[in-house]
Amino acid sequence: MTALAATPTRRRVRVGAGWIGLVAALAVVALLGTVLVFGGWTPRDALDPESPAPDGTRALVRVLEQQGVQVVVARDREAAERALAAAPATLVLRDAPMLSDEALRRLRTQARDVVLIEPRSRSLDVLLNGSTLGGVVDEQTVDPACEIPAASGAGQARVGELYLPGPGVAGCYPGDDGFGVLVANEGADEGATDGDGTVAALDGLSVVTNRTLPLDGNAALALGLLGRSPTLVWYVPSPADADTGAAAPTLGDLTPPWVTPTMVLLLLAGLTAAVWRGRRFGPLVAERLPVTVRATETTEGRARLYAASHDAAHALGEVRAATRRRLVRMLGLSPRTTPEHLADAVAERLGADRAVVHGILIEDLPRTDRDLVAASDRLRDLETSVRATLPTERTPR
């Protein structure tokens, strides 16, 4: 009795422990997600000045600071403009597609020098007098082959992306389809704050990242281009820096005018069809539930289904199951008695052959409707014989 009572208790304990474990796991996942989203680890992009990853540039920032250069990381346009207005500085700029041409020119006029570390065609065209992108080669070591002090002092360096210089722009580190570094001396007439102001462009992934900075003369080249001023403003553009009116068009701006009324018309047509063809509210039948169905109707309906399916074996299985249930009650056996044990009990009760009783109650399979009728008759006769062996109960007066 104690063991039977303990079994439900253990089951409840296991179920409770499972729920507690599930809630704890969800809490841990929620905590990790909250930490990552609100104040936890923040992933940095390539060429980010605070990233220690192989494609970050924190090593270059640390080297510049050791050389006495104050590095200001500006992650929005207003911060970059404030830092450039405070003192003559070098501006490091990645590709900024969200900025207009006028915004790029304004930043150029505020900086003493500009170094483009991930230039694209538009920024090259605007800031380097019509220069364009050239080819791309596998990283290789190239001689400077130019008179630019930063390049000639660095010696050999790595190149990857190449550029084609515009008028008045010098190229260094030549390749088959362009140069690895472009430098233009803007001069005071271009709006720079210093007559020696320059605009340079190089492939930052091949020169200034934490992975490539120690290779060949990359470090000397980076210091020569980025360390010309006491202050370096490293501007990391963000989508919030987009100029007013330069925001990306919405889906409504890109679609033709007839799309919106067409969608509204289709929605109204769908709602009309749903009301027209949808299920009505209220009871499915007029009479009150529950509906009483006579047992004979149910039996006849199932019989017709069995006859239509021509599955004699399944039909006989249903008849056998009902016969076995009645025999179990008649013989006073447990409801969990197996068909084999029941057949043995019936054979012993009747003194009949066990194989014959097993065939009637379990094993024989009909192939035709005739076999089904014959098997049903044998089941009926077997049940009648068992009932005949039972003592007759007299009704008390």
C-alpha cells in the first residue's frame, strides 16, 4: 500500500522538477539576452578603432597614442565636427554612403588632413579629384615607387585593393590595375586649414588592421599618414548621420500609385467573401444538444462502414473484442486478462481443445464475408456454451 501511494508522489516530484528546470533555463536565456542587448558585449565592425579582433584597428590607435597623438573616436557626425573644430586634426574616415557629397566636403574643410581607409567610388570622386576604384589583388608586398614622404619612409608595404588616381593625385605602391595608396596635396585654395593639408586613400584591411599592421612597412606607412597632426579624429559613421532628405525611400515611395487602392479593394473583397461563405453563428443543428441516438442506429452505421470497406478481419476483430469482454465478466476474471489466458480459461471450463478455442477467440482470420459469418457463429456458440456452464440464478420472491 505504501509503495502504491509513493508512486504518484514521485511522479508529481518529477513533474515539478521538470517545470522548475524549464523555468530556470528560460530565466538564464532571458538574462543572457538582456546582458547582450542592454549593456553586455557589443560587437564591433571591421576597422573599428576599439576592436581587438583581427580586422579591428585598436593596435594602431595604441601605437599612435604612444607616439603622442591624441586619438578621439567619434561615433556620430556632430561629435566628429566638434573634435575637428577644437584643434587642427587629421580625420580618419571609412566609407560613409549615408553622407551627401556636401557633407563630405564640409568634413574635408574642417580637417587638416583626411585619410580614407575604406574608400569607394563616390568618396574617391568627391575628395580625390575624380579618382576611382581599380582592381583587387591578393595581398602582396610592393615597393612605394613614389616621392611621398610617408610612403618612401615606410618602404615596402602590403596592398590589396587598388585605385586609379585623378588629375593632380599621386599614386604609390603600383599594381597591375592601379595603386595601393593615393595622396593629393589639397593646399589652402581647396579649403583646408593648412597649406600642407592632404587627402590620402588606402585599403585599410590590407594595411591598418590588427592582423596586417605588423607586416612589412605597414606600421610605418600608417603612422606616416595618420600621425601628421597632434590630434586624430577617427570618425565611425552611423545611419543616424544621414543628411535630412537623404533618407532611404519607403516602400510606399517605391510602389506605383495604383498599388494601395488595389490592395484595399482586394482586402474588402476578401472580407466580403468571408462573411458570405463563412460559418454562421449559432447552433449547428436546430434541436437542443445532446442528441440521443439509438444504439441500433450506431451499430447499423458501423456495420455498413465495415461492409463498404470489405475488411472482414477488422470486422471480426471488433466482434471478438466484444465477445471476450462478455466472457471475462461471465468467468469473473480480471479486466486485464490477456486473450490467451482467457482462451485457456474457456477451454478448461468447457473441457475443449485449447487450439480450437484459441482459433475461435484469437487466431482464425476470415478472408471472405462467408468466413466472417461462420466465425461469428462460432463465437456465438462458444459464448452460449460458456453461459450454459454457469449456475442459474433464481430471482428471490
